[in-house]
Amino acid sequence: MTIEKVSKKSVISSRGGARPGAGRPKGSGNKLTVDRLLDSIDAAMGQPLEEVIANNYIKAQADPKLSFQYEQLFLNKVMADRQQLEIDDTSTVENRQDAFLKALETIGAVAKSVDQDTE
């Protein structure tokens, strides 16, 4: 019994695979950008998304579970942007906690001022 080599070309079917001219052209940008999405949200709500999130966080303080979820959201955002925070390697855990608490206080102050402006 002899085994014959089968070339790849004889196995390829006419279905699937790359086709000339198919797909998104090289160098084309995304149709939906984060900036355009945020601008659309701001326009639809009549206020910046950051203010809406801050207001909702203040309202969520009545529900500990929801409040905790907001704090996780903020912490995840801070951790994602940690390279932008000015904390050096010698800073202590307490300093980092203080920086996070100050950020939350700032968000809360913005939400309170917005609430007072709308009343």
C-alpha cells in the first residue's frame, strides 16, 4: 500500500477563505469612536455623562450593594488610568487610599453642586 501526498490546493473548497477585495480596506477608521459615542450620550441626556454618573452615585448611597458596585466601577477606572496618577513607587498604601478617597469626594462634590443647580 502506498501513501500519496495530497496538495493543499486540491483540498481547498470554494467556500470560505480570503477573497480579493473582501473585508475592510486597510487604513480605514472605525465608524463608531468613543468620542462620538460620548458626545451623542451627552447630547441625548442634556448633560455630560460624568455628571450623570456622579448624580447616580449620590443616589445609590441609600443602597449599600449598589453603592459598592459604583465604588468598584470607580476603582476599576482608577486602576486602568493608574499611569496617569502621580503616585511614585515610594508612596504608601495609605497615600493611595487617600488619593482615591479625594477623587470620590471630588465626584461627590460635583454631583452635589449639580443637584443644587437643578433645584
